[in-house]
Amino acid sequence: MDRCDGRRGIAEARIGVPAEGGSGGGRRGGGSVDQWRRQRCASSGTGTLAAVKGAGLEGEEARRRAAKGEGGERGAIAGRGIACAARISIRRSPPISNSLSSLLLHRRRRRRSSPATATAAMNYIVGAFKPPCDISIAFSNARTRKQIAVKNDNGRTVMVPLFQSLETISGEVSVAPVPGKRIEHLGVKIELLGQIELYLERGKFYDFTSLVRELDIPGEIYEKKTYPFEFSTVEMPYESYNGTNVRLSRNIMGMGSIVEFREFCVRNYSPAPTINNSIKMEVGIEDCLHIEFEYSKSKYHLKDVIIGKIYFLLVRIKIKNMELEIRRRESTGAGSSAYVETETLAKFELMDGAPVRGESIPVRLFLTPYELTPSYRNINNKFSVKYYLNLVLVDEEDRRYFKQQEITMYRLLETPQAS
């Protein structure tokens, strides 16, 4: 009971109601305490509750001021101040209507961005990585020079110009800056580069030829400029080669930090050998099979014909068929890192059925339809390419008997007599 009376006395002091015989404040506040609470709760909600609770903290001092007639005006001001502070703290959290309006505004801005704006932004991004100039390399006599088909890194067949050793390589390099812009460079140069790439060591190149020509000193380029270049009597002993595990290529590389490549092919021709011995050998299985094969020569050019004979001296097993294979053996690396890959390029059936003793089977195989290269011996200490004739006999139980014989391939100058 004492606590309730104390709170009532405090509320009366806040609104100026006389507390048991107080004077003056009653005319300013008016009404009872319950009426005042109902009005404040209807108008201010929790703010009034905060005012009442805040007023209760001053218990004895408020009662003393009310007894002296001083609590009316000051008590009313203190109650409003606490209620106002409560409203300010509520307003700090953003209203839901503002969040919705900002979301709708963001959506309107997204709708306003046109496809042209998106395209311009994409062009800006692409242009940031685009080189500031276009470089092109053209060889002299490009229209009249022979072109051959080679496969590039993407597996596509492209036509490239053909050169041979001790030939002069010349042409022009054109540098065209982007319209309206200039290029500040540290020099323009062109390089003739010969490289060997081993596929087992991807990304690593071995340079065996590097010739550089300085075309321009450091400066600026405002418009398209053309520079002639020439490499006189370039010694190129190694042919271009694209095999299973190795690639030998030559490129013309232009400009300094901005690089443009132009690939070309090298083929070297050899004269017919003065000494070309025949191949003759006897092989077999003791008391089962004894044959003798003979080839007319051991060195062949790429469009040659293999001519020979197979003699059956002893046949005690049932032979089902016989065929002749051309195999290419590619060796890369050396020592513990050496790797050998054998590929069968051609199969030619010589006989179908069982032979008899004393029978002779002729051999006549044309090399023109097959993609052959010359034999390479230890090219720059990186790889070698060898060719073999493999004679295979298969019996009725599908057992295979074979004998390999190495042959030498060379590239003969293409003349009507050689074809």
C-alpha cells in the first residue's frame, strides 16, 4: 500500500495535481491521475509509460517538492523529455516504406540500362586488353612461292610458304596503330627463330636458330608504317617436322613486347646416293620355317617403290597370311629420360593362304600414298626418326612371326624423273 501511494503522489507532482492540500499546480494540470494516464496512453503509447517509470525514480524528492508547490511545471517538462527520447530511439530504425521505395528505385535504375549501354561497357573491357596496334608479316614473292599444308597447334590445316637451306628470307613488317592513337615503343625488330618442342615437356622450347634484325630505333608511331627485312642465305640444316612427340618449327617474329608470329616450312633435298646396297637376309624357326627375303635397295626417297622377293625354303607350319608394314620409330630425349614411340604407317598384304616349299612371293609397294619424312639422326641432340620394313607372318593359330629391317628415307628433288 505504501508503494502504490508513493507512485500516485509522484504522478500528481509531475502533472501539477495538488498532493493532499497542495496549491497552484491543480489549476495548471487539472483532472485526476487516472484521467491523465488514460489521455497520455492514448496519445503517446510507451512514451507515457517511460515518463511515469522515470518519474518514479525520484520518489521522496518529488513528494517534497509537491508539498512546497514547486513540482507542477518542472515535473511536466521532465515527463515530456523522457517520452521524446523514447520516440527518437524508435525513429533510428528505418521504416519499411523507405526500404520498399529504395528497392523500387533500384529496379527502375536497372530497367533504364539499355542494351547499348551494356555493349559499350563490354567493348570497354575488351578494348582494355586489345593490343594498341596491328602487326602483319608478309614474305616476298608470297604469291609465286610454293605453299604446303601443315597442322597448327589447334589441329587445323593451314598453308605456309616453303623455304630450303641457304635461301634468302625477305619481306615486310607492317605496324598499324589503332586510329586516333599513337604508339610509343622501345624499338622494332624482327627475329628468325628455330625451335624444338618436346610434347612430354609442354611449354619448354629449345632454340637452335636465332637471327635478329633491328628495324627501327625507339620512338613513336602515329600511322601505319612498313619496314622491309632480309635474312641472306640462311643456313637451315634441319627440316620442319611435326611428329607424335616432337615438333620442329621455324617462325618469323616481329615487334618488341608486342609479338606477331608467322610460321614457314623448311625442306631440304638430297641427291640420289651413289652407293645403295640391297638387303638380303635369311630368317626362320629351326625345323619349322625357313624363309629368305630380299629388297632391291636399302635407301629410298619419299616417292620411291619398294621392290623385293620372299623365298620359302622350309614350311612346316600352316601360314594363314603374310604382310609387309612400314613403321616409324621416333626417339626423344636421352639417357633415363629417353622415350621411344613406334607408329605403323602402312600395311600391305603380300600373301593370303598357305605357301609351299620353294614358292617365291614378289614385293612391290609404292610409297607415294603415305605421309613419310626423311630419316633424322640425332637432331640437335633432341630426337631421331627411323623407318623400318616389318615382315609379318600369321599362322592359323594367330601366332605372329616377324622380322624388321631398317631402311633410310631421304627427300629427292621433285623432278619428272624421280616421280
